[in-house]
Amino acid sequence: MNTFDDVAGLMRAQAPGRRLRDDPVDDETLLTLLDLAGRAIADNRRRGEFVVVRDPDIRHQLARTYRQGWSIYKRILRSRAQDDATLDARQWESDHFEDVPVLVVACVVGRRPLFPAVGAAAFYAAAFPAVQNLVLAASARGLGASATTLPLWSTWEARRTLGLPRRVTPVAVVTLGWPRGAALAGCPPPIGNIVHLDRWGHQPFRARPRLNATDTA
């Protein structure tokens, strides 16, 4: 078995699983996924922790906050000519957010520093690698998963809903559940088109446009 090929294949097939069934996810599966997620931040000096939300009332409160943020954010996505399939999936998630069987709120113990910028980057680094691990592990297990920050756009509201002390900051919410059909993977641009060498704008790997027959005539 080629481990690299297995992981690479999983990453290439990765797509946000937003349309989820309300069937429960068992504790053993959930804890296995969280164990894998936590290994990404085990040696970070800041402590990342998880709040698992299954209570319908708490899910409803987070869903309400999600929809408030989505009502604004969807206008931004439309103005950027986001594709209809992505918008439809996000809208479905917004309409059914409280039906997701498990919400995992990734938190960092500490307050986000305002200055310097490197401090803020290090702060989020205490949680986001774990979020990515959780999404990938869920996909490998056959679960649908997606990460969002919309339920947390009001940190004060999120702290009140989740009973978080002021020293704990929620940074992302991962939805977990069994998928309704296959998630649609996006079509990324050629990697050379988003890679800059040594300085911005220097793109020696950029794909060259193909010439049409009329261009060579």
C-alpha cells in the first residue's frame, strides 16, 4: 500500500459535505476522528480544544447565528460570480444547520492578540491544522464534513451559547454527518497559476494558454 498515494487521493477527492442526514454519529467514531484531529496540534504551545454539540437547542442557536451571517455573506458570493452549485449547497446547509447531528466547535484557550500580526497567525495555528485533520478523517470514514465560521461571527453570542469562559475563543465549526449523496468537488485552477516563485507575480510554472488554429495560421 502506498500511503502517499492514498492520502493524495483522499485530498484530491476532498469536497465540503454540506448536505447531511440527521442520522446519529456514534461516540466511538466521533472520538476516533477527534483523536486524529488533535494530533495535528499536539505540540503547539497553545491549547486547542473541542466542544461537541449534539443538544438540539444549542444547535438551533448556532443555526440562527449562521443564518444571520449567511444572509449577508451570500450577497458577497453572488457578487463574485460564485457558481450556482456552491451557492445552492451553502443555502441548503443554512436552511438545515440545526439538523446536523454533530457540530464540533474548535476552540483555542486564550484571547486572540491584536498585535503583532504574527501573534494572530500563531493563535489560529493552534486550531486550524486540527480542523483540516478532522475534515479529512471524516471523509476517509465516509462521513460528510465542512468547516465554517458563520455560526461564530458574533464571538460574544457564541460564548454565551456554548458556555465558554472569556479565556476560550471559538474559531471554527465543523459539521459532521452521513452524506446525502456525493459531495461535489470543485475544479481547482492549474497549480502553476497560483504559485509564485520568490516574489509575487513571478510565475514560471504558470500554464500557457493554448493557441487556436486561427492564431497559428
